[in-house]
Amino acid sequence: MKQAIAALKYHNQPQLAEPLGLWMAQAWAAQSAGIRSAIVVPIPMHRQKQQQRGFNQAEKLAESFCVSTGLTLKANGLTRIRATEAQFNLSIAARQQNLQDAFCLGSALAKRSSTQPIFLLDDIYTTGATVQAAMQTLRAHNIQVKGIVVLAIAERTPPSAPLV
């Protein structure tokens, strides 16, 4: 899984999002407790980073996931308004600081009249800093997030173990 995510994100392999999104949809079907109507909002990238990469991997995963589940995709539900440092080398506290005020409500949810539950979708859940920052933005607009959908959960190194 680690290699597939790295290939998707860093080796220009956006086509991997389709089978990975399908796999996420299959896991969703097995665990979603019958949720058939919901809005899926992928975690956005800053426009400069997306231009460099050529695509947003969370959005690509969400496209495949939503086609397979029939859930509603709102790709512009959130906007990343501040470029942030890559999270993978940061401590938990630094990750939270890095994402402070990084998101704003996007055009797809600005005139929200639906009461459908909202789920955030991202590729990797590590410390939760990204989804917490996104949820904080949505909560500021009285939009509650029902849950998150992720492709992978990063393994955590116990605090007492040496970092390698």
C-alpha cells in the first residue's frame, strides 16, 4: 500500500487512483452501516502544489470512490488557501501549526442547502491534523462532518521507541 500511494502521489501515476478508490468503496460497502446518501469532500491541495503534481490524489480517489458508491462528490467543498509544508517530516504539534487557517469553505458548499451527511476523504491518516483542520473550517460554517474515509492509516512509532 505504501508503494502504491507513493507511486500515485510522487511518481505521476494518477491512474492508480481508480482501482484504489474502488478498493475504498468495497471497504465502505462492508462497513458503512447502510449509508446510501452522503457528500464526499476530498482534502484539497494548494493550487501551486496541485499545478506541480498535475492532480490532487485525494480528489482522484474520491472520483473513483463516488462512482463506485453512488455518493455525491463535492470536489470544491473546501479550498486550501495557504501553501503548507509537507506533513511527513513534521511532529504532531508542527503539523497542527502548519495547517492553522490553511482551509476555507469552497464554492461547492458555500450555498449548501442539503442535510446529507458529509465525509472527508484523504489518502493517508497519520495524526489527524489535516482532517481536524478541515473539520474546524467546516464547523465554523455550521457544517458537521459525519466521518472520514481514508485509503490508509499510517503506522505510528511508539513514543519510547527510537526513530529510524
